[in-house]
Amino acid sequence: MAKTTVTTSIAYINAEPHIGFLLELVAADVLARYYRLQGDDVFFLTGTDEHGVKVQRAAEALKQKPQQYADAVAAKFQKVTKDFSISNDYFVRTTDAKHAEFVQKSWKKLTEAGVISKRKYEGLYCAGCEAFKTEREIDNGKCVIHEVELEKVAEENYYLELSDQTKTAIRSWIESIEPETKRAEVLNILEDFEGVSVSRPKDKLSWGIPVPGDPDQVMYVWVDALLNYLSALVAADKSVAEYWPAIQVIGKDIVKFHAVIWPTILLALELPLPKKLLVHGFITVDGKKMSKSLGNVISPSELEARYGVEATRYLLLRQLNFYSDSNFVWKEFDALYEGELANGLGNLVNRTINLLAKCREKGVSVTPYEPKIDSALISADFSGELQQVNELISAADQWISEVKPWEWLKSGKVSADQAENLLQQSSIIEIASRLEPFMPETAKNIRAQLKSLKPQPLFPRLST
């Protein structure tokens, strides 16, 4: 049995869960479920990133202690995993004692390996990214991601260095990054990159994991956060040697950390680089960047209230382009729900179950079969897989309309071959199997209806 690890990035808790986090979570869940269906022993990890300046400031703004704030917001992210049927095996929090212990041990190994040393460091720092920025990441003195003025910082910190050997190893691994368009970006980052500050003075950042043997320094949030992928395996009593490397799902704003800094850490720890790094784009709403000030942040609970859990999971990966930037529009989600789920899949299943029930009334039953499926999910092609499902639905609807099985039933002449052909041409068994990673309860419902031959609506009409 193959062992497969799937991870999301861990969500930063300076803000509450939104649609971008949910998209990443559902995509990773689809992959985890797919590999389980192939018979793999899967470890699926998600969690929250709870240290750093932004968390400290967010807590201060609410007149709370950072741990109190972290506990409250982390609980909201955990609730999303439960609400949306996310099948994660472990939820890591970087404030967990086991994580801190693992990180400090790893820090010592990194210093022993010679990749971390203390030095004076000067650069332009973005509080939004919690990172020092290179020239390519600055436009008119501002961070290109957060569009805020950068702070000039000169400090004595610990520094993570990249050797020429490390850069060569990363270049060889870059083919593992999807989409392909991100590979050139990583090469550009790597070209500029000599190293990065990995700690800050305690008087500038008190909310974090202390540097071992240096009480005046606190670990920079990204070193702490990246090591969660290994600390969680240890905390869950999983062998790192058996379950690593992983398939990792992340957002495009943290490519630098996962495609340059993380591989550097792994190589220094003498561990293999990730199997795949899948990078998704940003989501705008009605063409505008999501922000609290505009009041256009889409929360998971809003999607659940309108479409339900199963349909939301489907719509996110069908309507939005996972590997590039996408624009969320309520009307487009509504149209897709009505067109492909209520009128498409729901109608096909209803027609087929009704026809098969009438066949049974005529004394002819069908035998469910195990379909053979060549899934596009083997290459993490979410839209490709759902496109193929919809082609099956369209072909089945066309076949039923052209063959008109109800005429067999009216004539009273229904053969076993006709009923079996109806089941196969409807493709509802294949459709249920292919949709199971995306909509597990819907797949179960289709199979239950096929057994009972009692049709039940899958997707209720949307309220106006």
C-alpha cells in the first residue's frame, strides 16, 4: 500500500476564513479522497499559522493576549474543516507544544548543517508578508502583493543561506511545480536569492518560538510555519521516512517560501523535496480584490447557506480556475448550480432512477457494476475531471432523449439487455465514482438511490 501525504498551507490567523482558504482546502481534500480511493494510505494535513507580528498586532487591537486570540480564530478554521466535510487526518497549530519542540530541534540541526548563522542584516521589510523583499518584489517602494510602503530594517538576526549546490538541486526540482507558468517565476526568485533573515529581535517580535540558546531572538514566522509539515507527522506518530515527501497545495503569494526557503530547509535536513507543489491563484469578487474595507469578503458560511456543502465543493472547483486568478460572481455560481447540478446531474439521476424503477415493476432488474475510470485527478486537473463528468452527463441525456426508454415501458416489452443498457448509457455509476472526491455525500446518495430505486432530489432549487 502506497503512503501519500497531502497538505494545504497553514492558514494565517490575522483574519477569519474566506473563500480563498476554502478553495485550497477543498482542492487538497479532493486529492486526499482520490488517493484513498486508489487504495493509498493517506495522511492529509491542514492547520493554522499562529505566530508573528500581524497576529500580535491583531490581538493587541482587540485587547487580548496573543494565545487567547489564536485559540478563538483557530477554532473558526477548524470549524470550516468540519462544516465542509474536509477529511484531514490532523490539524496542526503552530502554538502546539509538540510543534515548538520539533522546530527548536530542527533549528539546531540547521545551524549544525551550516545553513543558519548570525549576522547583521539590512533590507526592506513588508509587515503584510512578514518578509524582507527583493527588487523584483518591490514596485515604487511598495510590496507588489500588499501594496504597502516597505519599512527599512537594519538588525542583527540569524540568516538562512543558499549555497550554489542548493540552488542547483532546486532548479532540478522545479518541474514538480504546477502550473508550469510558476516555474519561470521561481527561477527568477532563485536568481536573486542569496538568503533570508530567519529571526527577529525579541523586542521587535515577542510572539513566536525562541531561538535555542539565544533568548534575545525569536524565530521568523516562516521558518516556524514551514516546519509544520514535518512536525505534524511526528505529532501524529507517522514516520517521516515513510510519509514524506508530500503533495502540497498552496496559494501563489507564498511561492517564494515554499519553492525556495522550504526546499533549502529540507535539503539541509537531508530530506527529499515535495512530490508536487500545486499553486492556486487569487480570487477577486466582481472584479475587485477582496477586502474588509470594501465589504466584499466571501465567507465559507455564506456559500454553505446558499448552496449547501456538497454543491459549494463542486462549484468552487468547477467555476473558478484553480491554477490562475479567478473572479467570483454570485450570478455565475447560481447559473452553474442550476444548470449543471439541479438541471444537469440532478435531473439525469432522477430520470434514470425513475426509468429503472419502472423496469423493475415490469420484472426486469439491473446489476450495478464497478466502472473503470481513467481520472484526470492523477495529474491534479480539477477542471479537466469535472469537464469530463459533464460530458458524460450530456451524452447520457442525449442518449435517453434519442432512444426514449419510456416507450419500451409503455409497450410492456422490456428486456434485461435493454435495462442493463439503460444503466450503462446513463453513466450514473461512473459519474458517482468520479464525483466522489468532490461530493462524497452526493456520490453515496446516488448509489443508495440506485439500490432502492426510490428517486430523491439531489439539489433543491435556489431561493430567489
